[in-house]
Amino acid sequence: MSTPRPGAGARRDTYTPDTLLAVAVTVFNERGYDGTSMEHLSKAAGISKSSIYHHVTGKEELLRRAVSRALDGLFGILDEQHARVGRAVERLEYVTRRMVEVLTGELPYVTLLLRVRGNTDTERWAMERRREFDHQVAELLKAAAADGDVRGDIEVRLATRLVFGMINSIVEWYRPDSGGRLTDREVADAVVELVFGGLREGV
């Protein structure tokens, strides 16, 4: 996913809230949210600070919009039919695959979500929402264990942490615009194969 980074000569009328958000997310990920000022955002966008304030109240609103986009993508998975219907292990496998797809499809936004540190109200809200999502996925794993469909010799809480650790680590190395890259589907296939090859009972 490429992110627009116009230079200082960019025209103000080429900007929309979405393109401004994309630039802000890139800067937040490069500099860290705390290390980003409105001046940094202004230079990266190639527009004045007053033009930014025409779209948003400040950088925290940009942060909230960005992490909301990532969270909406993740929570939206849980509303999909295959996440709600069927045996728990099949729903869990579907959710795991979709988590990887959302992460790779919304890479800058999910990266930012995973890096928030809890220093502002928005960051604390985002971290709480992340915990809520993680809890719902963990409940699926517990249900699959109760059904006897995943191995009983692996503690559920540990398994949950390992699964999330594997998926979340993708943001550190996956670069969709690099030459010869793996496709989004290949990454998702590999994660599902590794997770459920190890977790499923009798595999």
C-alpha cells in the first residue's frame, strides 16, 4: 500500500481528509506519535498547518482516525458469517486468516495501532479496544479446546499469546511494495498452516 508523500510544493486543493490521514500515519510510524509535531505533518504533507487544521482539530484526531480504521477492520472480521457460524476451530481458523489479511491490507494503520503506548486518551482507548478484540479471539480458542478440536497439552492463554505474537510480528518485516515479495495470500496461508498445524488435535 503506497502512501502519498507530496513535497512542499503540493497544492492544497489536492488534499482530502483521507490523503492527509495517510501522510500522517506514515509520519507517526516513522517518528513515533510522541515525536511528531504539527510542523512535521505540515512539511510531510506540503501544506500549511492552518490547512491541516481545516480538516482536523490536531494530531490526536488524526491518531484516533487512524487507529479507528485499523480497529474497525479487525472488529469487522468478527461480524462476518464465517466468524459466527460453525465449529469454534473453523471459526478460529477463519478469523486468524482474516486477521492477517486485514493487517497486510491496512499495514500502516495496524502498525500504528500496535505501536501506541498509552500516553494519551486516544492511545489508552485504542489499547483497551485491542484487548477487547484479543479477548474475543481467545474465547474462540477456549471454545475450540473445549470441543476437543485443539491440543489440550498447550495452555490456552499461552497459545493465544503465541498466535497474536506471530501475526503482529508481520508489521516488522512485511513490505508490500518490495520486489519479489510474498503475496498477501501466501503470508496468510503460511500463518494458518503454522498455527493450525501445531494446534489442531490429531494433526
